[in-house]
Amino acid sequence: MAITDITEFAHLTDADIEELGREFDAIRRDIEDARGLRDARYIRNTIRLQRVLEIGGRAALFGSRRRPLWLLGTGLLSLSKIIENMELGHNVMHGQWDWMNDPEIHSTSWEWDQTGPSQHWKRAHNYAHHTYTNIVGMDDDVGFGILRMTRDEKWRPINLLQPAANLLLAATFEWGIALHDLGAEKKACGVPPGQRNSQPTKDFARKIARQLGKDLVLFPAMTGRAWRSTITANLTANLVRNLWAYVVIFCGHFPDGAEKFTVAQYENETQGQWYLRQLLGSANIDAGPVMAFMTGNLSYQIEHHLFPDLPSNRYPEIAERVRTLCAKYDLPYTSGPLGKQYLLALRTIHKLALPDAWLRATSDDAPETSSERKFRRPDLPRVRSVGERREGLATALRTLRAAKRAARRK
């Protein structure tokens, strides 16, 4: 079940968590002070690459009635859309590059190549998700409103359809996110549930018209007699982008080790506990430079949740320092290969489609989530805090040195 007391779960004292928060603050300050030409060059080169890929793909689609050119055009367009979605749209709208004061690469002006308006996404994602990360009942990204991803949510008969709903969500991920964000925007604006002619709905309709007009009318018309194959190429590239974004997001939020939390934990949360919640509620993907780039550096989901507005190209160096802190404070650093992380998330989707009575593990021992209640079993020894473990280690070292000195005297 969800964590109600993060201090007890982490086996840290209040002083430990306060110090941990200061160390995370120091990481933020160091990266902010180091931002400069290298980072600006990175994002501008990424934009150039994305545009070259799109232009190359569009050019190839003029001959898309030939199978090889269709495959080439669709492949280049798919790569372009993935980079635009993950490394550009997502990260630019997080404000990662606002420090450059470039109006073309700014969170207030960027509109991404996706069905939902960027303004809707920023309110639902940047604020709600990154403030209330994995708090059941406050973070609507826990299952996106259609999937039951924790036993803290009551099972309903409709959950039996979860496996099929998951496939539909994967294939239409941009639409799922857009509708999810539209609902959040309406709620934030106080729009009554039955009202259709609202400003959020109008903004949504305009964005849909723009996207469909571009993919189904404008670009196909430009390719003349190849318009039919261009439409299929556009739709295929969108599908590839949707599937990739879905897999990356699910690997970062729903494998074993990405914990859930209760409102009670949030009510009196300190800055140090907020950092700790981001750390415990996220999971990374083991990735090299190319894979990391293609995920928008969201393979470093832990670092992204700790510092969502720092430049994504800095996440690898931030990760080294975060892993060091995890070792220092005896905290988990959840990471694994993409295939493994996704299969763990997929197992949870299928398992929690069933009623709790059909499941074997108890809610506190289930592998997909944990809570501090797991450590309250009387048959288990109490786990000491970091301070106690340090003192125990120091005592052991003093005892060992004393024994060595005694042996030398003999």
C-alpha cells in the first residue's frame, strides 16, 4: 500500500532527511551555476537534428509509392517526432532552457507536435504531477485515470478490461494524454462537467484541427500522387512516437520500486521529504548515450523528478552524485534495463486488473509497491537509521583496530 510516513519507510531521522535535502540543494546550485555555452549548443544542435530528420523524411515521402522510400521517409519522420516529443517538447516546456532567454526555446512559447495544447499539458504535468508525484488521489498520472496501478485504489469490475485498455492507451498515447490534460484544465478553470462550449474545449478543438489538417491534408497534398502513402506514413510515425513515449513513461513510473504515497505524507512534508518522495517514487532505465537521448534523457527519471527544470543533458552527471547520496544514506536507486522495467509495469497492469481477493501477496508485501507497514512486523529486527548505522560501523572499526593492536603486542 502507499507510504504514509516517508521518514519511517526510509529509516532516516529527521536530521538525516534535512541534511539530504541540503545536499540535493547543493546539486541544484552547482548545475545552475555551471549552465552555459555547452548547454545552449546542445539544445540548438538537437533542434537542428530534429528539423533535418523531418525535412529528410518529408522529402523521401514524395516517392513514397515506392516501398523503400516509404520506409525511409516513415523511419526518418518517426525519429524526428520522437526527438521533438521527448527531448524538445517535454523538456523545453519544463522550463529547462528558460535561463537562455531565447523566445524560440522557451516554456511560454513552445507548442509541440502533439494533439493536446501545450498549455493544458503544462498545468496538468508540470504542476500537478511534479508537485504531487505518486500521491494517490492527488496525482492523476497514477494510471492516467484508466489503469489501476496500486491497491490503494479500490478494485472495480471495469478493471478487468485493463489489459485491453492498456493496449489502446499505448497506441493512442498522445490522445490519452491530451484528454487527461483537458480534464485537468477544465477542473482547474471551474468548468462544469456537462459544459461543452468552454475555453479549454475550444483550445483543444483548435489543436486537433491543426494536427489533423497537417497530417491528413497539408503534407499529403504536397506530395501529389503519393498522398495516400504519405497519410499512412504520417499515421505510422505518430503510432511509433506514441508507443515509444508510452514505454518510456511507464518504465519511469510503474516498475517495482517506484513507490506510491498518501495525502497524509504530503500534508506536513518538508523540502527534504519532497526530494525523498521524488527519489523513491521514480525509476530509471539503464541506457547509454544514444538510448538516453532518444528517451529525452527520461531514462534518468529519478534525476528528472528531483530537478525537472534543469537541462536534460546534465542528468548523467547529476545521476552520479545522486547514486553517491543513495549509497551514503542507504537509500534505493531503482534502475534496470528497459525490457525488464516495462515487463514489471506490464505485470502490475495485468495483476491489478484482478480483485485483491484473487492475489496471493498482501498489500504490504506486494512487489509492485511497499510501505512503512512492511517493516513493522514483529518477527523482523528493527532497521537502524543512517546515524545509528554510522555509529555502529565506527564502533566496529574501533574494536577491530584494538584487536589488531593487542595481537601485535602478543
